[in-house]
Amino acid sequence: MSKNLQKLLVKIENGSFYKNFSGKTRKYVFSNPIEQFHICSHENTPTFWGVTGPCKSDFLKILASKYYSDPPLARTYPHLLEKGHVKPIQFMDFRDNSGLDKCHMAARYEAYSFKGKLEMDEDVNSLLNFVTGANNYNQNLNGNIDKELTEKLLAEFDLSLSKHKWINALSNGQMRRARIAKAIHAKPQLLVIDDPFLGLDPKATLLVSDAIRKLALDLNISIVLGLRTQEEVPIWIKKLAFVNETGLSAIDEDFSMKKDSSTTKFAKPIHKDISAFREIPSPSPESAFIEFTDASVVYKGVPVLLKFSWKIERGTTWRILGENGSGKTTILSLITAEHPQSWKSFLSIDGIVRKPGSGVNYFDINNKIGISSPELHAVAPFNMKFRSLVLNGLVRDVGNSNFRVFYKNAELPPNASSILHYFKPEMDEHGNTPFCELPVSLQKLALFMRAVIKSPEILILDEAFSGMEEQLVAKCHLFIEKQLSQTTIFVIGHLDWEVPSHEFVLRLNGGSELSYNFFALIKEDE
């Protein structure tokens, strides 16, 4: 075997690809075959690829052998197979929940509130167990764990202080870093990651980027990153491919040589047109729809919120800013009553103080709230069809995290019919597609439609548009602007173009000294 062939990790030549064998005719992923694509690695130097474009996720699945090849040998892995690794390729799209414990939505916050030592018992995984794969069910692995590598991974991804924490108690950003650390721990020859920076704040994005690069060089792991077209490509990526509906449309194998050294590593972070907002004192509208009064949330002596007061007027839209772990999701979970401390009398909605005996319950509260969030994305049933998942939002008295109840009424409310009509092209094409077969962009759309179809008084959009294609984001934003002017909306998003128009901003400043800043949009006549 030639020296050049030994360096080939992936070889695709004149191949078409399809998802499954169902039906008499094969429906190919791309309209054109992939004529030639090679990923080559030197003996001790990994290669770093970026893949972007509207169909980059499908291309990454082709590389990771998730789709069938026609002809069968159009895609081969010469060097990978020769080395005989058990898992020479690791593919990550963050949809796999293996290693996570099955639990209800509020369990994360109940674990925080537990005053004793949280034991990692037989059916509970710590972060350390999750990354290494060793737990009480397979303790025979413990002797084979590379402890030095494990500690290095935790340090590079800034997870060392959380290694004995329950895996389900991590913040969304921490969980994403833990998943990547777990994949690298397996020491694959080729690591394919789709949307590695999705939902991360700018600081965490740089941390994760640097950690992947450094660890890949140390462990000789070749990397392929799937990046959205709006993202700036990390500076260490050497080669770039662009993929659209027709297939592989462009390759730049000298991409790193063309980048200006002054180019920033990533797109400019959040704080969209912050100059368009002026800082204001804590708002005090004449009639507050939602009000926090000296709210404090403390986990094992560490405050997340401290004497936090906030008044929200009905029908306003707020963007909540802050780094991962600063308390954004905690505030929203207090509003939705998922957080057990939401009943401590520091929160009132529509004049009713949230406390035991107030006459409202969890289901009453959530009948009036629509949510799209990473937590709901993680528990959405894989086999539930697009249309059924959207209509599940109309089911009352089950909470927002219960997808298992189907809406059975023959007639739809007028507002629901209007929403389905607005998104008619997407519903006509994908209405009967299982959730797991939808691209991330349409999965996000399904969750957004499920949240708004119930005509909620409060709409929570927690990273609702992360991973959604730009045209679809614009369509959702226009719907919000035209149809939800009377809805009170809370938005979390780290990229400006993902965030709909808003009048106010709440900025959470975490760290040792907690503080909060409020901003209002400057009007043209000011």
C-alpha cells in the first residue's frame, strides 16, 4: 500500500448518498454525486477542516458513515480501517443523550437545593463518569482510564471544579463542553463535530475553540467542524468546504493561508447595537405584569441571584444577557415554576404572589407560557412527527415538557390555523417527518411553533433560533413582530441576528459580586 494511501482518512469518489432503504426508489441527499473529496493526515500532524453551507450537516453525516453510499465503495476509510481502532471516527451533533440520566425538568434545580452531599449512586452519573464512561454499571473500566488525560480534558474545558457534580445539573454551556470532552477522551483518529459553538457565549466559544485545537494537536486527532454560514471560521482551520442542496460546491484547501492575521477568530459577539440602548434604573412601570422582589437563589452557599428586583410590563420584549452560568436560565425557570424556589413569595405574576396556598398550580402557570429551550429540545421524542409535535402545544394541563399527549380535537383554534398557514411550505413538506429526521433548523422551528401555537401570555425563547437557517429566523422574527405584540417575551441568544426586536435588555453580571443592569431602547425623538 502506498505511502499516500496510508495517509487517507476519508476517500469519496463519484458517490451518491441516501438515508435508508425505505421505498422502491432511493432518494439521494444531494442532487449531484460527490466527485472527489479526501481528508488526508500526516503521520504525526492532524488536519483541520471546516464545512459550511446550508447542507453542511448532511455532508458531515456522510463523512461519519451515517448515510449509505452508492456505489458501496464510493466512500472508503483506508487509513482508519488499517489502524483497526474500535471507534476511529467520533461524530457529534449533540442529539445523543446517552450517558445522561432520565429525570424530570426540575431535577436539576432540586439537586442544587439539596443541602447534603449528593451521592453518585448506581443510577446517577457525575460529570467525571460521563466523560470517562466509567460508572457503577461498568466499574471494570476504572482501571483502564487515562487519569492524566481526563484531568487535562477537564482543565482545558474549564470543568475541573464541576467533575463531581451530577451531570444533569450542569448549565447548557457546561454540558456542551462536557460532551466534546467525552468525545475527545475516546481518542478517535477523526472527530466530526456539527455546530460545536452553538449556544455558547463569546468567552466560552473561544475557550472551546482553543481547547479543541490544543487537544487535537496533542493527541493527533484530525478535526472536521460543521459551521453555520454566519459564523467566522476559527483561525486554526486549514481547509474549508461549502455544501448546498446540489452537494459539494466548493473546496478551499489553502483557506488558512488567505486569512488576514488581524481577523478575529469569531463573529463579533452579542450586545447588538448596544449603543441604541441607554442604561436605566430598575424599571418601575405603573402596573407590573411580572415582578421579582428581592429574589435570592443560593446553591450550597453560592448565590446565583441576590436581592434581585425586576418589574416587567405586559406586552414588552426583553433580551437577557450574561455569560453561560450567570443565572439566565434560573430566572426563566422561576417564572415557569420549574424551579422549586419559585414558590418563596418573591415572584408575582398578574398580581398573584407565587407561594404555597396562592390558588395557582404548576399546570395553571404553564397553560399561559410557551417555551422553546435546549432542555425541551433534549427531551422531544425522536419519532414524533413534526405536525404532532407542533399541535402538542395546544394540549392543556400537561406542562410544557410533556410531549407524549396528542392533540385530538378535529378542529383547530383560529390562531392555530393561522400559524400553520404562515408556515405552510414547511408543514406541507415536513409535516409527517419524524423529529429525528429533521435538520436542526426545522427541529428548532417545530419547537418555536409549539410554543406560540398555544397563544401564550408569556413566551420564553431560550436559544430558540440557535442553529436555525437565517431565512427561517427572519420568518420567525417577522411572525413575532406582526402577531405577538401583546405577548410578554423573554429572549436569550448570544448572536445578534438570532434575537428578535426588543425594547429592553437585562444584563446579568456573574462572578464573585453579582450585579444587574437594565437598558431601554433609545427612541428616535430622544
